[in-house]
Amino acid sequence: MRKQFDQIKDKLTQIASLVMVFLSPGTLTGQSLPNWFSNHSVDLNADLLLRSDHIYNLVDRDDIHRARLWLRPGFEVSPAGWLRFGARGSFALGTDRNEQSILRFDNFHSNDVALDRLYVAMEKGGIELRAGKFDMPFQVSEMFWDHDIQPSGAFAAYHRGWFTLRGGLFNRSHIHHDRSTVTGGQLTLRRNVTTHWTGEADMGFFAFNALNQFQSGMGRQNRVRLIDGHLEYQSAFRLANGRFRFDYQGFTRWPLAVESSYIHNFGTAHERRAIEALAEVGQVERRGDWRFSYSFQRVERDAVVGAFTSDDWWFHSDHQGSRLTAAVSVLPHTFLQFGAVLQKRHHTVDWVKRFQIDLVTRF
């Protein structure tokens, strides 16, 4: 595994070299690429996920048993302290067919080769700018946005002391060929309450538009209606999001985090609220470390856009349930995690049971 990762790193270094030839031709005049890289920051990164996924007690369909291997190698180059360029690929191989992805509420293709990230970022004097395809920059729960979905667009932030103001515009971010746009703004207040306690409060507002361009089946558990031969959401989605978090670092190997989130959809008059509570203790930094988490969600039918919420949960809206995880670090940068989800739709009695075993390696 280490040899394969080193080969990937060599390839990514070569790619980064070519990127910088085009992006910064003037800075490379009179010096070789090895000398250029020795004088600038190059960060190579990768994560590898091997997942076994089992879902039981589904209504009107058989139990699901499947596996997936997912590799995402990337790099980030900083030619100056205030400027960064980055890219990441995505390579996946699974036992499902790609045609099953939407039917099984996935936010990914089971078998895929894709460009996962490609961005430029600038940060100076408390101002941060990003453009391209990058990780979700807002502080939001996964009942709002699956963090494996990389938004495409532009983002700006202003940081000053314990205060951060963020704004962004994203377009066509979902892998299943959507035409949606998302605009949003968020205010974050973060302070050290005591020596070991840190508190954070996030308040934001997000508007989802052009949601009638999804592929059939992406309505998931939201209300939809048939108009001119295609399905559209009954609700508009104008989401106010509040998030509160406390972190405790008093125990070296057992950091503690407690978090709660509330979402209110002003685009509809009915079934428009969602709540989540999360507790996590431990870490997986060194061999032998443990980490445990528990989360509870209660999401009304049109509180969130089900197409963008986490696919680690089976239902994406109109549900309530719990998720428990336990992880142990087996090697440096590598941990094994067991996850269990117990979840049901509102006004039903059938509980879906989901069990996942993940082997994760991150560099």
C-alpha cells in the first residue's frame, strides 16, 4: 500500500509541475522545476475508503449488501504565502451498477473516474477567496449538505479575531447532472470560553434555485409534483441554519465535542424544520486511539433539499433516527470504523437498519 501511495505521489508531483508551468511561467524563468519546488510549499494528500454496506428492513425492496473502494489523491501548491492552487481526483469501484445510484439514494456513482476538486484560493489580511471546485466552506451539518459533494463556484470570507463572515455562490454541484444554484451567507462567532473549552455559533441563510432540473428520482423524500411531464419540488428552499458547538481539549487523547443544529425552511408553510444533536469523544491520530460518536436527527419533509444531504443516512428528509460510530486507529493515518443507523420515516412504524464497516487511510 505504501509503495502504491508513493507512486501516486510521484505522479501528482509531475502533474503539479505541469500545472505550475502554465500558471506561473514568469516565476520559473531561469530555474529548474526541482529548484522551484524546493523553494515553495507542495502538499500531497490522499484518502482511501474501503466500505462494506448492509441495509435491512426496507419497504418493498430486498435487503442491500454491497461494497465500494474509493481513492481520492490530490495536491495543493502554494507559490506564495497568500496563493494556493489545488486539485484532487476521484477513482471508485463498487459492486453496484451506476444505474442503481439514484435508486439507492447515493450521492455518487458506484464506479467512477472524475476530477473531484480543481481550485485557486487566495488569503491575505483576513480576506479569503476561492474559485473552482472545492470542499464545502460553510460550517453546516450533514443533514444540510453531504461533505463528499464538492461545490463548484466562488466563495469569499472575512476573518477578524473571533468573527468570520462568509458568502458564496455555487452552481451545478451534484454529480447527478443538476442545474441548481445555491447562494448563501454565514456569520460565525468562535471564542475560547476557558483554557480548555471553545465555543462556536454559526448563523446562515441559503437559497436553492433551479431545482427542477434534476434527474428523475432525485426528489427523494421531498414533496414533488408533475408539471408538463416532469417532476418539480412543491416547496421553495430558503433555509435559515443555526449551529452551536463546544469543544473540550482538557484530555489529551479524549477530546470532546458537542454540537446542535437547527434548520428552518422559509420557502414553505408546512413540515419545514429540522434538528440534529451530535456528541463525539476521542480521536484517531495515533495507533491505538479510539473515537466514538452519536447523532440524532429529526428532519421534516421539506426542511432540507434531500438531494444534497448525507447519504450515510438512508432517508434524506421526512425522517427521524440515530447514528452511532466507533473507530479505532490500527496504523498511523489508518482507522477501522463501525457505523450503525436506525431510522424511519415520519408517520410509519418500519425502522430501517443500516450497518457500515469502513477501513479509512488518510495522508
